[in-house]
Amino acid sequence: LEIPDEKGNYPCHLAAISGNLEIFEYLIDLNIDMSRKNNEGLEPIHFLAMHDHLELLNRLVELAQVDINASGECGSTPIHYCCIHDSVRCLETLIAHGADIYKANNHKTYPIHAALENVSRKCIEVLFAEEERKQRGNEQPTPKLLLVVNENEKPGRGSRRWSFRRSSISPSKEMPQMVTMVNHINLVDCEGDTPLHTAVRSGDLEQVKLCLHHGANIMAIQNDQETPVHYACSKSDLECVKLMLEARPNQIELCLSMVNRSGYTPLHIATLYDHVPLLEYLVEQGAPIDATDSTGLTALLLGAKKGSYRSCCRLIDLGANVSSSDANERNIVHLMMLHYQSGIQGMMRIFEMSLVSQDLVFRKDSSGCTPLHYAAEHGRHCMVRCLLSLGVTILDRNAEGDTPMHLAAQRGRNKVVQYLLESPEGIRALYQEDVFGQNPLHRAVTQGHVHVTEMLLEKGGIFRKCHAGNSPLHLAARYGQLEICQVLLKLSPAMLDQVNFEGLTALHFAATNDCSEVVDFLLTSGAQIVPSNDGVYFVTDALNRRHYNTLKAIIMHQRWPEIWNQFDGTTHCVLDGLIREIPSLYAVTYDFSVLQREKDIDERIKDPLHRVSEETIASRVHRFRIFGWVLFSVITVHILLKLFQLKQQRLEYFHDWSNTLELLLLGLANALFVDAALGGKMPNRKIVGAFLMLLSWFNFMMQISRVKYLGIFIVMFLQVFTTVIQCLLVFSIVVIGFGFVFHVLLREPDYRLRRQLLSNLYDNISHHTKTWIPSREFQLSEREQFDYLGISIFKTIMMMFGEYEHSRTLIYPLFGSTEEATIGAALVFIFYIAFLLLVPIILMNLLIGLAVGDIDEVRKTACQKLTIQQIYWLADLELKFPRKLRHKIFKSSVSWVECQMKHNSRVHHSHKCEPQLAENPVEKRFVDSSAFVLLTRAFVLEIEMAMIITRCFDICRSVTRQQRKLQQKHTV
């Protein structure tokens, strides 16, 4: 009863959730604390209110001492949960026991707000009824909330002086104010919403009627200065607006004039969300149609800005002032061009006559822009055509001297530029300049708009300089516009070396702004390397600003020798600047351009470039030496263990050849480590290492033999290996014989003298080139391999495994174009065919026959040997167990009948499930380890007894032979 679950609920919480009356009463009788909270801060009384368990709530209130106004999650009381879940019965019970209906939670949400937000109509009626009962009984509700109304000031349009707030001001004669105690309908939450605001937000008209019936104020404002009418207009709830205005007809004019924090009236909000029927109703009720917000926007201008064109058309029909403008002197046409939305073309066609008659399409705003400026800048090509058809000129300038052509070219509006060029004044606009002397072509090349630049040049754009003397190529190079530079130089190559008023070329601008691609292109195009008026070259600008990419492009360019020769020995020497400013780039120049690289590149690469390289490598290698010492320690411990076993077992230790292998392996490993620690001075350390690796992997293979299903293959491999070695010992005589024969018959005459001559020739010409012969060891042909006896025998062994090469050995020398002589050609063929018949064919067939015929015997023998090994392993393992544990696990005796029954049951089960396992004693599963050990020991003893008897017979036969020999000698 004192342990909560993962959510922190105690049994009392779970009983309250389930509604089990008997359990709940039993817990109360046990004096369980009913005020415990779970992880969310809820008590059992909150769950009772949430699930409307009336009987349990009555028992809890009557029998237990609980706080009827206990705070739960976010400070909500049980009354809040009743209002949220419409638990009207529990609400009545809580009120009857004195619950506070005016207590708010941590978010200042009152029970009335919770009921209205969740459309709990019955709870709303109960709350209002309780409030009326208290008022009739002269019970004051809450003395903290006051409605303060200043009678001396009359609120006008947009007044914000009507407010509900918390106050501790008490009525006094000095303050000419009317103070009245508020009730449910005037309570505000943390956002300042009254119950009427909440009811309007819920969208339930019955709740709105109920609030209006209890005296709700339709002009009450919340924290954002919005009234319930503003809420209804934002939801396009026409019926709700009608309901509130009809309920307070004397407040309609004042209510429709009130504004929120943004200065929006209800008409602004209706226009903003394009609610045309609501807009018409508000205008009919007297809403000010030309009222402005905080930025000077009327409802018409706000609709044009937000794209509510249906509302705009309706407002114009209702008499809205079309010529009105905002704080920036922008009229409706300006705003439509700035904030383009679908449907604007239809509106322009409908009102184009009135717009033209009032000169709205020609007016300028505070920045001097006409609607055409905004349409061209934002790419409204359809509106540009419409405005051009209305007679708007494209030569108007704004405060910065920009025409619509300037703005369209700067933003890359291809279609707009095309329409403007096709207009009657298009050619004139092409040459217009702004306050900086830049025409539309300058704007296009600055931003890198290739297509616009090509259109302007096709229409006759000229390459004029601006007021600073910069040509279009200067501006394109400054901003790194490579494609623009290519287009300009293709049409006017003369611009390449033009200078501005400061003597700067396009190459200067590209180098100054780190435009490496443009620098490379200008150098390739043949730009002259000239100084500015201050005597500064483009390379100097790049060096002073440390532009790595630009300097690298200059150095890697094919004109680098020209630049080097021009500045060598002057104050503008590039190498001095590279060493001083960017030494890493100078190193690149040093390796690939300045110095002649050495002839022997391999030796130069192998030599260390700096002493730091050796120190760095030494420090890195030193970190990994600790792993070598750890390995050395482990190997040393193993060697000591092996020596301890050798001391105990003496010569018996070497009866198992695997012990000898492991001891040799560990000794060689430590010897290699000691040699590496002393500097690697062992003469044949690579050979020892290779031999050590082979032994390691072979030892690993032998360790696999302990695995149940893999050990049999290792044992079979060793037996087959023994058979092959025995066969090869016999047939090696034949192979050696054929090796001698081929050495005699296939060697070339005077081969030693010829090879000595070639070696002397190589020594004489080796100082001229090293690419003629890769090394002193000449490559031997197939026949030359038989010139040496050792190689001849090795070649014969390889021929035994299928590497014949008879074409190069016999056919080509005899019937080719060479003049080499062969001793006894027919005899060579006879011996060659005899070798093929005797060695590869007979030997391979013999080995295959042995493998096929002996496979069953090999398998059985392997199973027996593996069983013997496993028995010895188990016996050794059994001795390593503690005595008490060994007596518990292994039985000291077992009857033969019991073992035979277990053996028969296992064989029967194996025949049912896995027939193959019954034939192989190694693969059988054993249940009782002690019985298995005894049986296998008996089996091993039988095998050993058979071997002993066989050995005894051999001894007897040898003794008999010796006796016969002695008798013969005695007779003689």
C-alpha cells in the first residue's frame, strides 16, 4: 500500500480511477493518506472529479480529512477537473462542501474559463447558479477583483481605457470612480481573456448567449487589446458577431471603433482574412471604412497588402477611399505590386479606369518609386505589361536615380527586361544612368546575370564608364563574374586593358578581390601587366591581402615566367613577397617551377626532408612500443609455464610433439622481440620471422582439433599428410633421375661462358642507363632453366604438378626460326613422354587410389585418435576440479547394466533424430558425464590392450628370429 507504480500512483489513486467503492472504503478504513500526489501532482480527489465518481467522492469527503481545494497539476483544483470533464454531479458535491469556485490555477485560469473552453454547459450553469445563490445570501465573492470605470472620460474610437485588472483599491470619496464587485463573467485569465472571449473562441453560440445573459461586456479587452468581436471576426463567425452586437445595440458604434495592439479594427481583421459577408455586415452596422491602423493602412490597403482582393473589390464598391495611402505614401497599386497574389489581374482590369483617373498608377511613394518600379523589381511581368498598357512611363526615376530597367536588370528579371526593351521608350531607358553613372548594363554585370547582359548588348548597350571610370568589365572582375567577362571580351576585346580614373585595370580588381578564376582568364586573354597611378601592380595587391588562391593561379599560369622576369630584381619581386607573406605557396613554387629536380628521384623521396620528420616518426613509434612489451611479458610467462611442466614431466614432456612445437614457437617469438629491441642486427631475421609465422598458423590449426566437429578433419589431414610424405620419399628418386636427364639433354653448350660475357657487358654499360636491364639477374628462358642442376630438378618437380611448357622447351627450339642445337632430339622426346607417363599420371592415380581406398580406415582411425585425445583432456580437466566439487559432479562407480541401458537409449534416440551421430562415437551427445567417461575409458583400455598384444606378438617373433640365428651360429 506504500509502494507507487511507475507513474507514481498509489493504490488509493488506482482505486479512485477504477471507481471501486469497496476497495476505496477499505483503504479509508486503513487510514491511508488520501492526500498523496503522483508524479503529475494529482491526488485521489482529482481523479474522482475527473471520472465523476460521486459515491467515492462522498465517502472521501465524509470519512477522510482531505483538502477540498487541493492543487493538482499546474495548480488546478478538483473543480477545474469537474469543469474540464463536465462532471456536474461531483461539481455540485464539491460546492456543497465549500469548494472555492473562484480559485485559479497557476496559469490564472478559473473554473469558468475551463468549463467554457471545454463546452461543459451543465457545469457553467451550476457555477452561475452558485454565484447567484451567494449573491442572494449577501455573500461576497472575491474581494480581490475590481472593475474600475472612469466616468469623467468618454472612450472614443480606439480607446484603450476600458480594462479589467486586479486591484487592491478600495472605494473612497477622494476617487470619483464607481467600484463594483465583479463576478464570474468579469474574471480574466493570464492572457486577459474574459469568459466571453473564451466562449467566442470555443465557437459555441449557446455559451456566448449564456455569457451575454449574465452581463458579459462585449468591449472587454485582453492583453493584446482585442475584444470578443475581434476574436469572432478572426474566426469569420458572422452569427457570433451578430449575436453580440444585437445583444448590446447601444455599444455597436464604440465596439466597432476599438482597435487591438496592431491598430486593427474588426473591419481590418475581416478584410485581412478575406471574409466578405462579415465585412459587408460590419459596414452596414457603421464600422469606420477608412479607419487606419498603426502604420497608416486602411482596411482597403491592408487587403491589398495581404492579397484579399475580393474584400478590396467589395470595399471599393461600398465607398472606400481608393486614393488613400499609408505612412510611406504607398497607395493600393504600390501595395499590390509589392505583395503580388493570385487574382490581382482581374482586380486591375475591373478598376483600371478609376485607377487611371485618379493617377494612382503614376504616383510615387516616399522613396520615389512608382508601381512600375516595384513590378519590375519583383518580376511581375504580367503587371508590367498591364501598367505599360495604361501608359506608365519607364523613364521615371526614384530617389537614387533608378529606372524600372535598372531594378529589373539588377534582379535578373529576364521577361521584364524583354518587355521594357520592346516598349517605345526601351532604347532610351537602356542608356539612362543613376546617381553613380551606372546604366542597366552595369547593374546586370555586377550581379552576374548573363542572359540579361546578352539581351542588353543585343539591343545596343554601350560600354560606357560610370562616374568612377569603371567599365562593365571592371565591375564583372570585381565581383568574380567569369561568364560575364567572357561575354564582354567576346564582343569588345578593347576593354581588356582599359583603366579607370585611378589607373586600375580589370586585372587589378580581380586580384584585389581574390577572384582566381577571373585572374586566370584575364592572363590567358593577354591582359597587360601595368601599374596603377600609385605604382601598384596586381600581384602586389594579391600579396598585400594574402590571397592564396589568386597567387596560386598566377604562379601556375603559363605566363608566370614573364611575370617573374618582369619583377625579378625590383621592389615588387614576387618571391620575396611569397616568402614573407605566404611561405607555403613559395614552397610549391620551389618544387615545380624554380629549381631543376634531381635525376635520382627515388633517393630524394626516400631521404628525410627535415630533422623534424625523424623526431615525429620516433615519437609516434615510441607510443606503440608498450604493446610489444606486453606481448613479450605474456610470452615469457608461457615459457616459464612450459619449463615448469618440463621439470615435472621430464622426458615424457616430449612424447607429445605439440609441446615441442609450442616451446619452439615461444622461443623464436621472444628471440625476434629481443632482436628488434637491440636494433634488428640478426642476420637472417626475415627467414626466422617467416618460419615463425608458418609455425604459428600450424599451431593454430592444431588447436582447432579440440573443437568437436572440426577435430576429426585435422586428424584426417595429418594422416593423409603422412601417407603423401611416404609416397613422395619413394618417388623422389624418379624425379631426381629425370632432373639429371633433362639437365644433360636440354642445356645449351658453353652456357657458362655466354653468361659470363653478358654479365661483363652489363657492367660496362650500367653507368649509362639504369632502365635497360632492371637488375643484374637476367631473366631465364624455359630452356635456359635446365642449364643449372638445382634449377633443373626444381623445374622437374614443378612439371610433376602440371607446369610442362613443352612448346617453349621442345617445339620452338626444334622447328622455329632459331638455330639452337639440341642433343638427341628423338631421345629428348622419349624421355619427356616417359616422364609424363611415370610421374604425373601414375603418381596421381596412385595417390587418388590410396585416398579412395583408405578413406574409411582413415576416418575410423581418426575417430579413435580423437576419442583418445578427448579422454585425456577430460581426465586432465577432472583433476583440476576441487575435490568436493569433483565428488558431486563425477560418480565414483557405475554399474555396467545402467551404462548399457543409457547407451542403448542414446543410440535409439540418435537413430530417430540424427542417424549419422549414432555411427560416430565422437559426435554422440552424452547426458551423464561420469558414465561417458567410464565407457570411453574402457574403450581406450581395449584399444591400448590390443596395441599391447600386437606389440607382444612382434616381440615374440623377434625373439624367435634371434634364437634361430643363435642356433645356426652354434651349429656352425
